[in-house]
Amino acid sequence: METIYLETTIVGHLVGRIRRDPLIAARQQVTRDWWRDEALKYAVLISQLVLDECSDGDPEAAAERLEVVKNLDLIEVSDEVDALAAALIAGNAVPASEPRDAFHIAISAVNGINYLLTWNFKHIANASLRERIEQVCREAGFDPPVICTPEELMGNDDGSESDH
């Protein structure tokens, strides 16, 4: 079974009220559809970092986020994860101001996760950074995960091309 590391933005899109911003609302709906229809096809994993980030903010919202992930398996952080996160920052693949984003990528790569699922386009699912992220991971001896959104992992059971 293929593995997915669920980055915190995914959890945030799974719970709470649908936002007024139509783009965010669409992403929330796609995430919820993916969770309902596709997630069971994968081994879905999180880290303590995801739990920590889910715990931040409004206590009621935090409780909703933690409820969604309570039964998911935790990936352990290691010295190798620390080293790769540092290399991602040193290699300008992730800005030094965003160490948590480097850790999400490092946790996925070090643990051989197939997919890192995220809505973070600024520092993780960023086309202009993707090649550098992959290069730093490979130079450190790890295969990078496929960084993608839930929409990119939605099943297409009829075999036809997507219309978008």
C-alpha cells in the first residue's frame, strides 16, 4: 500500500466551516471528497509536528483537527530528519524562516513516504522550489516524496483524461 504524509494544511481543510473565499472553499471540498473517497486506499501518516500544529490556535478548532487525526499512525523524527531539514534550508530549498515546512518534507523523505499531501503552495508544493527540494533530498541519499494536493490524488476510475 502506498503511503501519504498528511501535512497540517490538509487537516485544516478537512474540518471547520467552509470559507467564504471561493478558492479556499473549493480546496476544502476537494480535501473532504478525497478524505471520504480516496484516503482509505493509502496508509496515511502524520508526525508529532502535525499534532503540534493542529493543537495551535482556537481550542475548539484545535479539538476538531485533533479528532480527525487521532487514529493516524505517527512517524518518528530522527537525527536523519533533523539533518535533511537543515540541508533543505541550507540548500535554499525551503526558507530559513520556515523550518516546519523543511521538517514536513524531511520527515516524508527520510521515512520513504510516497506522497506528501499539502495545500502549502508557498514553500512546499511550489513549482519553483520543487527541483531544488528533490535535488537536496537525493544529495542526502533519500528519494523525495511526490509533493501534491488532494486534487492531484483523486481517483479517475473511468480511465479518461481529467478535464482540467
